[in-house]
Amino acid sequence: MSATLEVHDLKRVIGDRTILTDISFSVRAGEKLFIRGPSGVGKSLLLRALAYLDPIQGGTLFLDGKAPEQIGVPQWRTQVTYVPQSRTQQKGTPSELYFAAQQFKAQRGRPRGDLPALVAELGLEQSVLNQPWIELSGGQAQRVTLAICIALKPTFLLLDEPTSALDHDSALAAERVLTSSGCGLIWITHEDAQPLRVGGRVLQLPLGTEVVTYPK
Ligand SMILES: Nc1ncnc2c1ncn2[C@@H]1O[C@H](COP(=O)(O)OP(=O)(O)OP(=O)(O)O)[C@@H](O)[C@H]1O
């Protein structure tokens, strides 16, 4: 049976503003769930909450029936990995980040993907791996970040507009790489055509209702 990520009645409050409330859904490894909604509605906050990067003010998260505290927060984030919209850091190179990520205790002994192959499939030269982050374009940084996160083989990838800095052909390549990764994908997009192309369920914020499922 494939792994399942469950969210029950999630609530996020910032200051005196309730941004998200009563959000419930579940996703299995290999499935795709798109998150849609207007700017500022709380899409990034939802993904950050799922990765246990921010505290939540209500609700529960489970991975295969276990809460983050039971699994251990580093182990949770190893399996439920947030991929930020912008470049992960300004210091060092992508290779150094990939090496450093593998040194975390929760990452040791886990299977890895083929990072050079992922870099090539995303239309990048291998040399980007050894270029300082600061020298990469927004689109190069976005793709190499994706390649690193996929190569770390989490069970779920939480994708914060993963193709926002890409031209159309590069976006299509990224969609192919992501869908063949085998990860469960929870994917924020502002592009109407993307869920239709990729296939998957669509959850609309602020209500958190599933509005449509596109076949694939
Ligand atoms: N650290 C923070 N402190 C205060 N307010 C925050 C913080 N992070 C987010 N917010 C607020 O929470 C709301 C939701 O933010 P979020 O980034 O999740 O929106 P979003 O739906 O991802 O938007 P966009 O589509 O523009 O990326 C916004 O009003 C934002 O200003």
C-alpha cells in the first residue's frame, strides 16, 4: 500500500488573522494534488504547515497514520519536503547544498536519485551544479533546486509554484520530470492549463474544497 499524507481540520492563524481553517484532504504517494487560489490566500502557508516548518494553530497531520512528533520532525521533513519558490540560499553551490543535505542524520542511508540525469532532463548543463547560486538565473536556480529535491527521494514533494520562473518548454520538461519522480506531488500553480496538462485533483482555497479531477 502506498504512503498517505493526511491533513485534518488544519488551521493557520497569524496575529489576529485566521488565514486557513478547516482544511482537510489526503494524498497518496504518486498522486498529484494542485492547490489553487488567489494571491495571499494562504497557499504557501499551507505547504509550509504540511512540511512542519511553521507551527499550526489547529488540526492534525499524519503520514501513514503517524503524527510528526511520532515520526520525528527531521524524518518528517525528509519524507514531506517543501520546495521553495525562490532559490534556497545565496551562499555556495548546488553541489554543496546536495552534499550538505545528505549529511543530515535523517537523510543518511536513504536511496538517492540520479542528480546528473535529473539536471540534464531539466534542460540544464551539468556545470550549474558547481556554479555559485548567486550566479544562476532564476530559472536555472529553480530547476536545480527541483533536481536536488527529487534526487533526495522524499515520499511527498510540496511544490511552491515550481515552474514560475520557467519558459514554456522548460516548464513542460519540469512537469515530465516531476510526474515521473514517483513522489506524491502537492503543487501550487497559478497557471490554469497546468493541472489539465499534468492531471490530478485540484483543491481550491480558501475553502479547501476539491473542485475538479483531471485524468492522466
Ligand atoms: N511570516 C508572516 N508573517 C505575517 N504574515 C504572513 C507571513 N507569511 C504569510 N503571511 C500572510 O499570510 C497570507 C498568506 O500568505 P501566503 O504566502 O501563504 O499566500 P499565497 O496564497 O501563497 O500567495 P501568492 O499566490 O501571492 O504566493 C498573506 O496575507 C501574507 O501576507
